[in-house]
Amino acid sequence: MRIEEVQSTTKKQRIATHTHIKGLGLDPNGVALPMAAGFVGQVAAREAAGLVVDMIRQKKMAGRALLLAGPPSTGKTALALGISQELGTKVPFCPMVGSEVYSSEVKKTEVLMENFRRAIGLRIKENKEVYEGEVTELSPEETESTNGGYGKSIGHVIVGLKTVKGTKQLKLDPTIYDALIKEKVAVGDVIYIEANSGAVKRVGRSDSFATEFDLEAEEYVPLPKGEVHKKKEIVQDVTLHDLDAANARPQGGQDILSLMGQMMKPRKTEITDKLRQEINKVVNRYIDEGVAELVPGVLFIDEVHMLDMECFSYLNRALESAISPIVIFATNRGICNVRGTDMTSPHGVPVDLLDRLVIIRTEIYGPTEMIQILAIRAQVEELVIDEESLAYLGEIGQEASLRHVMQLLSPASIVARMSGRDKICKADIEEVNTLYLDAKSSARLLQEQQERYIS
């Protein structure tokens, strides 16, 4: 008799470069713990970033900018992601790279403004009259087609909703039936229907169905309390870019010419300043009325030295605007030219913009810190490695770089498995190290064997 275990369908998280970062690793007083939340070392930088998080939470940081500066592989991107983790999912975090602004379709300043707007959230609170409950019945009633012919059309739909207090049967318009199909509503789902607009929102599957064999793929929610028909406060989180995009999209008719026109238009369309100003007016009115609350998020621009003078002058103006997020820049450059000019400047950023920035420095990791980081990475990647191998990797890391030795972990585990072992030993690391060169070794070889290459 064969018995097989069924694998759970919950998605396995892909292990990326910074999967191990879970926060900044600070104690309640804002003091950095030596090794916490996936972070090792960088004590001063983490404490400085912790103060930034506190200022963002107190809404005292909007329109300000921060620069993370340090040599390659010293944890600049990790610090930015740590700030994002500390702020939580409700605060928008928009990462981008300096080279993203160079597009053949859209102006550089438009790309920057689009990302600025993505990093500003709006929390809208509305009291709405809704019908809420678990779907007990969902039966469309067909009628003869009014257009003639043999087909039948949906006349109305009967929906039964159940809460803790009771049940109600609703007779709904066929347009709401379309919305139910779009939301993929089935019997046993918890939904709410707005009384005025007829909008349908599927909240999740009722937890009374949690014993079904659907392998944890669903999100289960409790049966709603109170009556089926009630007033409910609905909170929606959107970004200003979502509002821009929703209002910029052509709202053509359903005839063939309109549809063809929409298809022929380029996918990426610039949003005009006039439209943004109109949306800002509406947003400000909502804030004054107390309907909405502005949530300034974080725009993270990595490799900021890739921007040119046009972008930097635009950033100067954008940071002064009334609605602006917190901007975090990161760079690994020292004194170099500002892109597109002969002007040298620290970090490749013009001095007038540097004046606006608070600069956090990141330090090069020592051998002990490097070994601790490698041990955390091995744990995240579910690899078993002995102390001797970690120490040897630390030695290689000091000569090459932290990134290089991190990349040796996975190949070493495959070499160990091919030798019939689960544990990585020093011999596996030595074998892998002879197979792959790091950047410094490669540069040394190029200098020694220059005459063999085309220059």
C-alpha cells in the first residue's frame, strides 16, 4: 500500500538577498542589539535609522531626505529595508534604482514624480450602509431575453446572507451578479455589498469551512457579528499614484471604435500636472473634512549617483512641495563627477542637494561580523555548515567581499550533497572557491594576462 504526503499549497517564500532582514534590531530604548532581526554590526547606522523611523511615525520627517553612504556590501539596502519592515505594511515603501529614470517613453522627471506619488499614501475612512454576511445561497434567476432570439438573460439574483444574529435573503440587480462573478464569490464566502453603489467585496472564506481539504490556500474569516444590514466604517489605503492612474485612464465607451482606440494607445501614458493638481485639491478637501488622512511613506532611491543634474534640481523642488514623502538615497561612490557634467562632488550628488540631506555612514564588516552574517544566511537557506567552514568563508570574505562568499554557500551545499553529505565542510568550500573567481581576483588575472585579451 502506498501512502504519500500531500505537500501544502502555501507558497514557499523565494529566498532573496535580504530575506533575513526582519527589522532594525533595536531594543525599546532605540539602542542597537549586537545581533538581532537579521542585522549584525552597523550599530551607529541602525540607531540613526531607528530615530528616522520614530520621526516618520510622528509625521515629523515628511519632505526631508536621508543619504546612506558607505563602501559596497556594507548593508545600505538592508538598512532601507529594515526601515520599511519597522514601519509596517500600512506605510507605503517605494524602492527604485537611479538608472530607472532613463526611459525612451517617459521623461526622467515624470518617472521621479510617479515614484514620489507611489510613496505617499491616503487612508480614507467612510461610513457606508452595507449588507454583510456569509453567503448561504447564490442563485441567478433567468428570464427571456428582451433583445429577441433564443438566449436567456439574468433577470435578478437571489443571495442569502447569514451573520451571528440572523439571516436575510436579498434580490439583487443583474449588474451586482456580474460583480459577484468578478470577485469569484461562492457559497460559504464572507462578503459585503454596499447598499448605495452595489459594489461587492469578498472578505474571505467563512472559518466554519476551515476543515475542508483545500490545503491552507484560503484566508479564513469569522462569521460577521450584528445584523446583515448595518452601517460600517470602511478603511481604504491607496497611494496618490493609484488615484492619478485611475483618473488618467481613458474611460471610453464599449463600441468597437472606442475599444480599438484604447488598444492603439501606448501602454505608458504621462499623467499631466493639471490632473495631479486637481487630485491634490480633492485630497486636501478630504483631509480638511476629516474623511481622509495623509500617510507620508518612504521613497528609496538606490545608486543615486546615476541621476543627472536635471533630476537633482527636480528633487530639490519636489522635496519642498506640501505633499512629499521621506526620501532615502543610497550610494557607494566617494568623490566623483555628477553624471553628465565635469563637476566633482562628494558621492556624485550636487552640494546644494547634499545640504538638505542627513547622512548615515555604513562601516566595512570585520571577520567576526562576516561569520555571523554567513551563519544567519545559512540558516535562512536551510543549509547545515560547520564552524571551520564558516571561519574559512570569513577569511575569503576579508580578501574578496561579503557578497562573493554569500554566493559560495549554495554551490558548496550542492557539492556536499554530491559527496553524499548534508553538512558543508571546508573541502566543499575550497572546491567551490577554485571554480568561481571574485571581482578582485579576476581584475588581477586581467592585469597579468593583458596581452591575451582584446582591449
